[in-house]
Amino acid sequence: MDNGFELRVSDRKGEGIFATRSFKTGGIVMVGIIEKILGENHSHASQIGENEYVFHAGLISKVNHSCNPNCGIRINETGAHDFEAIREIIVNEEITFDYAMRNYGVDYFPKQCMCGSEICRGRITGWKDLPDERKKIYKGFVAPYLLELDARYCSEQS
Ligand SMILES: [Zn+2]
């Protein structure tokens, strides 16, 4: 069955997920299914709340980070993260998202980012270290708990 994506090995980054068809902006590219709820962070975990981490089933955990991604995050009715196209994706394009859309802090990834994008931040950061202008661009495409944490920490500081 063709889901519209498949696992391939890329030269620079090892494994990655690639589109096998095109997706329009706003289309759901990958549907998230929570496989396991974890008690703590893990290198392949998705953060879904301040202290909530899960494993997503299937290939969604293999999607690579980019500082200029083509997908964002949308919470589905099960609480899992779907990947939604934030711009048009063409056949054979690698499917990427920004880890900062999902993780408040990044503990487990190499600091050096390999995304190769023209606007690469140089290192993979979590949401808390994302520049404000990037946060604006990602509006509507990030895990909602990140915005709740921002609001809470801002009000604590003032
Ligand atoms: Zn990068």
C-alpha cells in the first residue's frame, strides 16, 4: 500500500522519510499513532506535554529535523502528532519537521545540525531556544503545550 511516503537512506543524514507523491499545503502527510507512553525523555521520544513523552508508531519517528521544514505538527483526536504539509511537497522530497515544533528542550540530538538548509540555525534547538521570528512562522504548526509553557514562563518573569 502506498501511504505517500517511504523510508530511504540519504547520503548526508542516514535514514530519512521521503514523499512518494505530492502533497498540497495543509494536507496530512503522516498520521500519528501513539505506541507507548513513557515516564521520561528518550532519544526517539516525542514530547507531548511538559513532562509527557511518547513513542509514535511506524515511520513517524524516523522523520528528520530541518531548520526549514516542509511539515508541521497537528494534534489529532488521539493526542498523537500528525505531520501536516506547511508548503507544497513534491515527489521524492524528504519529509522534515523542526524538532522545536515538538520538543521544548532538546536533550538527545547532536548539537550540530546537518539539515543543509540556507537558514540552518547551526545546531538543533528546542522550542525554548527558538528565535521569536521563527516561532511566528511556525504558528499553528507546533505542539500546543509549547505555547502554554511560553505563556506560563513569560508571566512568571514579569
Ligand atoms: Zn539546520
